[in-house]
Amino acid sequence: MTAMAITGSLPANTSVVACGTMRPEIRKLAEEEFLAGARLLFTGPGLHEWPGQLEKQMTRQLDRACGTTPRVVVAYGEKCFIDPRNPSRVTETLIREVCPHAVRVQAANCVDMLAGREERERLAAGDKVYWLTPGWLLHWDTIFKEWDQAKANETFPQHDRAVVLDGIGFFEAFSATEPERLLKISDWMRLPIEAAPVSLDRLRNLLMEAAGRPEVGGGPSASQRSPQRQ
């Protein structure tokens, strides 16, 4: 079932820390004034492939957010960060260590932020789908730069097709302006790539729900802000 949109905007004095893969959708919500008063901070895209870099960048952005706004919402999935030295140390653990009053959206990953399980099942119509977002196509060369063809062959061809969850009108323009790049990605995956239009209501609702939880808002006021870590 498609999510019903929550009206209004994110509360003032809110920071949103998000993966760079979600930048197009977050920026779109800012243009629509849902995030007009929020401070937006991004890590690099696709850093789940490099947990050391993800920890470093997320720590830096959480530090910046935690030291300047009393309300911090994190748009990252529950298993986007897994410490290879301690697999029980995941995204939530890192957030608690750096910014205890921050709250993560209740989603498994960026795909789940755009379409919940029921909506993905409806869109898949019985097929085994490899789900993508616009950010994945935009940053494909970065995200998969350490993958060889053998790893790609182990991962992608077990699916029937790849589907881009498009809530920003991205895919048509991308297909028209960069057809060769799209074909190259499709050939590498050995899968056809298509788009499924979705709304940004689910992402909007997840951000609003996180910002409204009782544990949010316990950060420093302007007079209590501590210096950021160097």
C-alpha cells in the first residue's frame, strides 16, 4: 500500500544526516519546502562498501549536526554500516556513540526509504528484482569501482530485472542524456533496467516520524553547544 503523505514540514532546528545516494530525493523535499528549515548533511554515496570510510564520514557529519541543532534525524539503513571487526556494531551503535539524541529513520536501506516491502512486492509482480535508486545510477562507477565481472556475475544475473525507484522524474532524463552509460550498466549487470515511478511520501513520512519521536530534541541549545571534534 502506498504511504499517505504527512502534511507540514520538518520541525525547525533539525539536522538531517543522510547518505549521498539519497541526495536527489532529499534535495527534492527541500525544494518542496518540507525540509526548507533543516540543515542537510551528507556522507559520500555508497560507502557501505567501505565501512571504515563510512564510519569516518558519518562520525564527522553527526558531530557537526549534534553540536549545532537539538534535533538530529539520520537517513541511513539499519545495516548500511557493519563494523568488520565487530559485526554487532551497526548503524544504530555508531549513531548512539557519536550523537545520543539522534534518531534513525525506520528503514532497512535507501530502497526501503522509497518503497516499503508491500509496495515493492506489488511492483515486482512475482519477479525477482534488483532494486536501485537514482543515486545508484548517478554514482555507479564509485559504488562498484572495486567489483570485477566475476562478482557482478555472482550477484546480478540471479535476478529477472533491475528497477529504479524513481520519485523525482530522473530515469527518463537519464535515459535520454546518457543512453550509452545506461546501456553499459545494463550490460555489466546482465539485466534490463527500467523505472518504477514512486512518490516521496514514504521518505517524507519516515523523516517526520523520526523527528517526532520522544527521544529526539535532547541536544544542546544554542547556549550549550560544545565545540565540534577536530
